[in-house]
Amino acid sequence: MGNTFVGVFLGHFGVAFGAKRATPRTSLGVLFIAAQLPDLLWPVFLALGWEHVAVQPGSTAFTPLAFLSYPLSHSLLMVVVWAILAAVAYAFWRHDSWGALVIALLVVSHWLLDAIAHRPDLPLYPGGPLVGAGLWDSVPETLVVEGGIFLAGLAVYLRSTRARDGIGRSGLFLLVALLVLVYVGAVVGPPPPSARAVIISGFAAWLFPFWAWWVDTHRVSLENADADPGEN
């Protein structure tokens, strides 16, 4: 499988799971997209040649990827822009200003978590200074932080929703299992063979929001259970 999935992988999904409690009317799939938006845009910009990555084993202890240039998808300024656009689009679509605010905060949370994990390669703005606390220099610390965020967010989601049928139970279990398996494979597997493989895996990451949306349609928020058990 190789270490092709990047970012604070489980951490981003953990934040998305936890956000369901704050905005129960918002689909988990939408929350997944918001929390992962810079990483979902990133392969598009790589494929277009607007951003660049290289496979350099040893770049950090945790990932063999060297993020040479990604100002459009991962600079703080542009992440704020994506957050505003995502919030406006959601507010227009769902007429839900609170949900739109949560969406914006989730998008920005991606950059904040990445700033903890990455070495100094995240630009504050295109062409601007680079920042990064370097959590990825320690594999054990990375596993503890990411795993902790993921488990905490999943626990919040499980306490905030209940399954309406077997898909709501088994589908969620399989989604979590796949996320963990992909993450473990990324940690212990060989580096990706090329930047092209990184791009392909980046597009494959769109599977997770669609799966999360499907699972969430078979679960109900406990806050909405009496009023509208089918709403997501």
C-alpha cells in the first residue's frame, strides 16, 4: 500500500467524527469533506502541475514525502479562503448558518493539525514563510496524537448517534476498520513508487466522504431522534 496517504490522517477524521455532535443535521460525509478539504484538493493541483511533491524516504521519520510546493491547497491564507467558500456553499445549499460555521472551522482545523505534524513546509500564504512543529519527526508521538484524536472523535460520534439498521452498525465498523488499516499500511508499508502513485491515492481518498455519507444516512442523531429520525 505504501505511505501515500498524508496529513494528520486519523486526526482529521477524528475531528470530523466529533463535529457531528456540534451540528447533528450535517451529514458525516460533508464533515469528512470539510476536515479533509485541503488534502482532497491537493491531488487535483498536483495533477495539474500547480503543486509539487517528491518521494524522499527519510524526509521525516513518519512519512517519506517531501512537500515541495503546495501554496494553493495548504497555505494558511488559501485554507481560510477554501473554508469561506465551503461555508458559503453549504449555507446556500442547506440554509444552515450554524452548520456552515462548523464547516469553516473544520476546514481551518486541517491546517492547524498539519502545522503540528509537518516539518516547516506549510506556507502562511503563497510565497510566504514556512511553518511546522515537526511532530512527524517522532513516530511514537505521531501515533499517540493521531490515535488519541481519532478515538476521541469517534467516541463522541458514537455517543451522539445510534444505528437505525444493520448498515448503520456494520457500515460504520467497516469504515473505521478501513481507515485504521489504511493508516497502519501507510505507517509500516513501503514508500510510494512515485509522485504519480501519491496523486492516485489522493483521488482515492474521496471514497471516505461518500462512505461516511452512506453510513450516516443509516444512523440518527440522538438530538434529532424524536423529531426526525431520518434526517442527516
